[in-house]
Amino acid sequence: MNKRIRFTIIFSTPDFPYQEVLDWLSPKLGELFAGACCHAIDGVWSKDGDQNKAQYKKGEIEKGMKILLSVTSDKQEQSKQQIKEIFQDLKKELGLHISWIHLEQEEIEANHFYLPPC
């Protein structure tokens, strides 16, 4: 078994340019993490969602992206810092109005299977 830490990264912006963001992120995700899975999403967010309340303001829909990537346990802290740096650069270079990055982490077991040619 190959223990890993899976990061799920979710972010969105008004008028989200998915393909431009994917093109910008792809080389960096490959270089730093050996790869990732990226998905277009519709996010629903309340403006006061960062607070702990019984009820929140009505949700607003924004287009965004969900990224799944995994790292070995010994690289989790370094990877979190790299993720923060990547998104700060993304925000600046593409002029995106990103305020929040949602980052989850969980321990997983990873396996890879090679399928030889038929």
C-alpha cells in the first residue's frame, strides 16, 4: 500500500475562464505534484460562509474548478505552501478576483496499474 495525502482544492470567480486557468495551472501541477485531476464546477457560496452561523445569506453561483492531487505524507506541509504560492501567482498573472481557496486533505491509499499494449 502506498499511503498518500489527497488534497482537494476548490475555487471560483465571477466569469471564470476555465480553459485559461487550466492551461496556466497544468505545467505547474505536473512539475510540482506529478499531476492532478481538474474538473469544471458550479460553486454555490454564501457571502458570510466563512462564519459559523445557524443560517447564512442566500447562495450565489460561480463557475470554478476542483483539483484533486496527492502527495506522500512527508511532503504535505511543503505542498500546502506550494499550493498557496501557485494560487497567489495565478490570481496575479491572470488578474482573477479569487478571495478564498477551499483546501481539504485526507489520508488515502494509492495504487497505479500499468496496462500493457494489446
